[in-house]
Amino acid sequence: MYPGIAIRKRIASLFVIWALLLGLLAARLAYIQVLQHDRFRKLALDQRFYPVPVDARRGAIRDRNGHELAISVSADSIYAVPAEIKDPAEVAAKLSRILGENEGELQRRLTQRQATVWIRRKVDEKIAREVKKLGIPGIGFTEKGQRFYPKDSLAAHLLGIAGIDNQGLEGLEFEYDRYLAGVRGQIEAERDATGREIPGGARRFVPPKDGNDLYLTIDEVIQYVAERELDKAMADTKSKRGIVIAMAPKTGEVLAMASRPTFNPNHFLDYPDINRRNIALTDMYEPGSTFKIITAAAALEEGVVRPDSQFYDPGFIKVEDRVIRCWLPGGHGSENFVEATENSCNPVFASLGINLGVDKFYKYIKAFGFGQPTGIDYPGEASGSLQSPKRVGKVELANIAFGQGISVTPLQLLSAACAIANGGTLMKPMLVKKIVAPDGKVVKEFQPIPVRQVISPSTSRELSSILESVVLNGSGVRAQIPGYRVAGKTGTAEKPEGGRYGDKRISSFLGFAPVDDPAIAVLVVLDEPSSGITYGGVIAAPVFKAIVEDALRYMGIPPSKDVKVKENKDGATGDLTVVPDVRGFNLEDAKVVLDSNGLVMRAEGPPDKVRDQIPKPGARVPYGTTVILYFTSSGRYNEVDLKVTVPDLKGLSMKEAALSLGEIGLRMNATGSGWVVDQDPKPGTEVVRGTVVTVDFAEKQ
């Protein structure tokens, strides 16, 4: 082949290759310039636009009637564009004087290689105004939402808290964050390669999308009443912790939920972290005698017991190698099932648990929802704790039957009580009624959810009647509400410590009203009361009464004219108790009996057997009266020990006078009503303990 031909071929090949390369480049250029024009134009613009975020308004949280419990208020946030700051040191010095922040730290932020940096978010209005007056180029302002809780600590545990970036951190703020938060917007300005804003350049605003409002099942008024009464009870009983939950039995709607200790979500960092724990949902405890309603429901449904079934309580029951004692030394003797429930008799309920057997008993325990979360719309709910059925023998069954050896959450227990009240249907507890968009449209509405039918309506009515008898004739007498039929059960549980039961107690009352058409069910729990009296019927039942009485009136539920507060079988009413006969008892047993009747004990002399007491057995006295016990070795009949000085009672109320006299072993014969105007014997008179002081009362003019 001639050399010239080879050269021409190589030239032609190079030409073809270059033509192909140019064609590919042209095609690529056409693809970018024509087909991808809009995309790359946007990217170019985005490179020149530096955004400053604008928070969406976080949705409000409201009670069932629309009252605001959590809202968002606007607050200025200060940002800087480092490229526009001419003298970072001078600007840092000026800002430091107003903001009170470290000058060096501010200068570091002002020299960062970023389009924008935050100087301070959510500043006070006065501070923002002072910074604006400086007119510093490169320092800008944007509004950020600040969470505010107008009722301070009201329903704090339920609401939870929100963070500085408008995000929910705890409670319902966290659970429903995706609905409340909204979508963030931004302000954008066109800038050059150094980050400086281009004079006359394009600016654009992407508006935020505000969050939705949350309407709760909580009623602000009932919540306030519950917290008010819980705070009173905590102060009176010196309890370590306290819980109140109120629920609508027919729907499962939570009307109020309060836990103590508490915190103010506006200043949550000022409180220990433990204060923010919603113990009504996240903590477990042994329920004690309030769990007997579950044993009773199972036994009645299975036909193991009837209301008129007869029992004999000698004060204990022997189960295998264990002796389970009744709280009352010597026992209650002969009693039917209604009376055993009124008396909260442990041996009777222990026998019912054994007669039911593991399979049947556990079937009802699980059907009532124990051992698993209720599914309420709240983060961190506990499931409770059940022993494995394989490890449950007769002793364990007996203990579970009266509320030991099983752990529940307060919410689980109240949900189970609602099932007994409403005809036997377990309802899923709910905290939110609906979610509403900023334009008023309902985004989502929540309906009551029946979980399962646990007991028959007839068993529900039968057990409700028995629990009403507990309030009328038994340990729940202090929960009576004039004009309303009330059902309930007391509880005084021993707290296990290190695998053994110690001296600490959990006092509680669980009930609902009205019995024939229940509108509200309430659980009151007082953890570790230390005021001397620990029985649930004495310190928790009055809290229930105060809450439910106010709630029923607020809800517009009229009293039944034919319903009256009845006296119990000993003649006591909701305000008075009968002094029991503890003569012959030892100190420990006497204290148990007096505590259960709401009385305070004072021992005179070295304790052995009680020889005498003042006031005498059968006397009707106010709850909290001191009963003085004289022991065999105390010198009870020494005339010097018997004499006391009559106090001056003038101006005292009837209860105050009775307590004042009872403290020193004197009795009162009252005439009239109102406040003390006269007394006989006169103040300062020396009399023998047990003397009756006649006290005249009159209304103040």
C-alpha cells in the first residue's frame, strides 16, 4: 500500500472520531440546554438563594370543649449572614452586651463559612427590639413559634413538652407531633458567590403550613377538680406520690388524669426529670383490695359464688403451708358474700381464687386487660406484670385474689372497673376526640372502641349492686354522695421491698356513679401516706367523693330524690365513725382496727393488753379522733393519771371541738349548730378523763 493512501485513511479515521465526539458533545449540550433547562435553571437559582427557615404555627391542644391547654406564640429569632458582617469583632461586642453571651463565642459564629447561622432563637421581645435598633447589616430576624401552656401545670403529664425547634418531645406533644408540627416555610434572598445579598436581586417567601389542632377527651374543669383534690390529699396525708384518673365508663374517654409530683411545662428544666413521668400510665403497682372486684366478677360470672353465699372468717385461712390472715384480728365471723365484700375480707377472696382455679381465673384477668397495654394513644405505656400460669399454685392464686402478687397500671385497673360499670364491655381508653385543620375541617375523628365483652350484663348489675353496698354499709362509707348512688371498693396494699412486704402502704379507692347509669368512674391512689392513717377507705375515699360530687354537678346529672346517705351497720355516716371495742387487744392489733375506722391511737403506759379506752366503744366521733388506750401495766386506775384540764373551746367548729376534747380523753355532748358559744365544765376545770363536756353551738351573727 502506498504511503499516501495510509496517511489519508488515518486522517479520515481521526476526522470521523472528532465528528463523533463533537456530535456527542452537541447532543449532550442540547440535552442540558433544552431538555434539562428547567432543572438546571432551578439548581442555579437555588445556589444563589440562601434560605432562612420560618417555623409553622404548631397546632393548639384543647380540651373536649375547645379550651386551650397548649398554644404557640410568636417569638423573634436572631440569625446572621457571615458574608455580610464587615467587622465580626465589633458586632460580637455589641451583641454580647445585649444578649449576655460570651463575646468570643459570638465572634466564632459570625466568622463561620456558612450562608446563615443562628445567634439566638426565641428571644424576649425587649431584647429583640434592642438588637433591631443597632441596625447591623447581616443581622436578621425571623419569627419562630414558642410553645406556651396557659394553664401552667394543669394536665402537664398528659400534654408533655415541646422543644426549641417546634418538635414534640414528650406526652401528647410527642405522640401527635406529625399532626401538630405543620410544615416549615422559608425566606430566600438571591446572593452572590461570596454569600452577600445581591442588591435588587430576587426574593421569595415559601409560606409555612400551620399544624392541626388536637381536641382531647379531657375536660378542663374536671381536670382542675381532680388536681385540686389530689393536692389537698397529698398535703393532708404526706404521701410520696399520688394519682387520680377519671373516665367515662361507656366510652373509655379519659376525663381527667393527674399525677404527683408534677411540673410546669413552661419551665420544665427547673424540675427533676422524674417529675415529668406520667406514673398513671408508665408505672406498675400491686393494687391490693381494689383488685377484689376482678375476683368477684370472675366468681360471680362462673357461678362460684352468689351474693347470699355464706362464709365463716376466723381471722385467717390456711393454704398449703401458708397462713393468710384477715386484716381484722379475730376475723369477721359468719358473713355472706356481700358482707365479705363490704368488709374486704381476705380469707373469703383467697378461697374464691382457689375455687376458680388457674385457667378460669387467668382467663378473666387477661380478658379485663391485665398483663398487656391498654393501647391508649400515649407513649411509654406499661403492660403490667402477671406471673406465668405454670408457676401459679394455690398460694399464688390466693394472694392474687386479694391483690398481691400481681402488678397493674392505674389505667388498667380503672378500665376494668369501667367494664364492670357499663354492662361488662371493656373499652379502649382514649385521650383524643378529633384532629382539626387550621381551616376548621376535621382531619380525623376518633370513635369509642369496644375491645371485648368480659362479663354478662346481669353479672355487671349484680356486682355493681354489691359495690354500692360497700359504700353504703362497708369500708367505703366515706365515698357516699348525698342524692347519688355510688359504687366502689377500697384498697390498702402493702408495698413489697426487697422481695418482702414492709411497712409502706398504697392507699386507694376505685368507684363509679351513678350506679344505674354510670357517667364517671374515678381511681384515687395515694402512695406511701405517712400521716398515721393509711386505710384507703379513710384517706382515699373522701378524695373520690369530692371529685365525683363536683363532677356530677358540673356534668348536669341531677341527683335522685329518693337516694339518701345511709348509715352503716355500726351507725356511722360519711362524716362520723364508730369507736370500735379494742379492749383485750395487743398494741399492733388495736392500731390496725382503729386505723381501719379512721381513728388515731395514743398509748398510755408500757403496751401489753388493752384494759380500757377513751372514748368508749360505740361512741360516734369524727374521723381523725384520738382514742387513748390504757394497758394492763399502765396504771390506768391511778386517779392522778385520770385527771385532765378542760380546754377553752369558744369559737371552734363542732368537728374542731370534738377533736380537741378527744385528744385528751374527754367526750362531747353537742347542742345547736355552728360555732362554740358556751361549755360546761368551764375552761380550766380539772376533770377525770372520760367526762362528758356539754358544748353549746350557735351560728355567727
